[in-house]
Amino acid sequence: MTHRPLGGAGLGFRRELIDALKTHVPEEIGFFELAPENWAGMGGKSAKDLRYFTERHAFACHGLSLSLGGIAPLDIKLLQQIRRFMNEHGMTLYTEHLSWCTDDSHLYDLLPIPMTEKAVRWTVDRIKQTQDILEMQIGIENASYYFSPPGAEMSEPEFISRIVHEADCLLHLDVNNIYVNSRNFSFDPATFMAALPLEKTCYIHVAGHYVEPDGLLVDTHGATVIDPVWQLLETAYQRTGVVPTCLERDFNINDLATLTAEVAHIARLQAGAKNEHT
């Protein structure tokens, strides 16, 4: 199948939106994103619906369950399935969370990796193995978290930078995750972001979050993006240039017109960044 290059502003591909998207895909939406675990191997109507869109639009793959920092063996069968799925649908980008989510089974949560030399070496080896199987560089996403593992031997930006450079992979920058963590752990989000290997950025996520009554921020992807997160995205473009950027919305999914308005805001920020660089 023809490989369609990613570009512009994108939207998460949700089954709830398919009927509306079949009627009309707004021009503001430059690509879609999906989790391969939710689509690979599916038959029937789901397979036909997906094929209808991948024949017409670019798609990014964003994994949920590879557990790059986990101690369980890497899921080789899953990676082989993802490679076949991406080839079948002409997809060229795969990203995953820099986290772990398996023990004896899947834990259904993305947990932070201890920031140690041993964890760097372990995670780098698993990313290299992943890239060998997929036959491509992958992007690793800075994750949101709600506790800090003990025994840290370096800062989180240093940990991420070491892994990106030593694994020769790419950075999937999530600006909402940075903002959520900055509020929960009291650090400056712009300073944190500036310390990341932004020159290796291949992809960006932006999303909304939920604020608990006690002030804890939870990365739900279930609310409208707030101004400080938009501002952080605008700041990111000053360092990364314009890279494909996806609006995540996994819960409390609004109608297509409302979501498209947020995608259009991404596109406006991208246009502004292009103008600044010309």
C-alpha cells in the first residue's frame, strides 16, 4: 500500500467519529492516529472502516502496551503483528511511551521507569530490539506519572536524552504530560522541555486533563486543551520547528466539529511557527 507521509495537525481515530468522518473529513485534519493494539487483527466492519480511511489519509501508530521499561520479555509477536499491520496500511511512524506496564500480565497503567544507569542500558537495548524488528526508528514519548521511583541517579530530561541518543531513536514530545507533571511535582515546564533532546522530535501530542478536588492533575485525554498547554506547544515549535502534532481525545469525546476546532488551533500555531522560521 502507498505510504502517506504525516504532516500538519492530526486527530485520534475513534470509532465514535467514523460515521461523521465518512460524511466529511474536515480539511484541518491532516492525519489520524490509532493504537495498533486496538485495530491489528480485527475483521468485519472494523477492518473495512479502517481500510476505507487508510486508503485516503495518513495514519500514525501510537502503541499502548509494549512496556519498553518493563522486566517481562519484550512482546516479539506483538511487534511482528504491528510491523505487518503498518505495512498493510502504509503507516510510517510508530511511537511508544517511555514507561512500563507489564509484570506477569498487563497492568493497564503506564508506570515510570527508575532513572538509573542500569535502566538506561536495559531500556536502550529493548528499544534497539524494537527498531530492529519494526525496521524503523521509533519515537519514545515522555510519560505522565503520579509518583517518582526511588534511587534516581539523574534528572528525567537527562534520562530521556541518554535513551534517545544511545538507542538512536526519536522523541515523541507530549506537552500536556510535561504540564501535568510540572503541576504535580512543582517544576517549570518550559525549563524541563528545553532540557530534552528536542532536535530529535518526530511527533507531538497535545491533550486535556482533569483536575482532582485536591489539585492533582490527571492525564485523562478527556477535556479541552487549556491555554498553558497551548502556550507550551507554541514554545515547543520554536525549538522543534513544525512537526506532526496530534490532538488526543480518548474520553468524553465531543462532536467532530468541536474537536476539529482544536485541531485547527494546532494548525494555526504551526502556521505561525512556519512564518517565524521564514
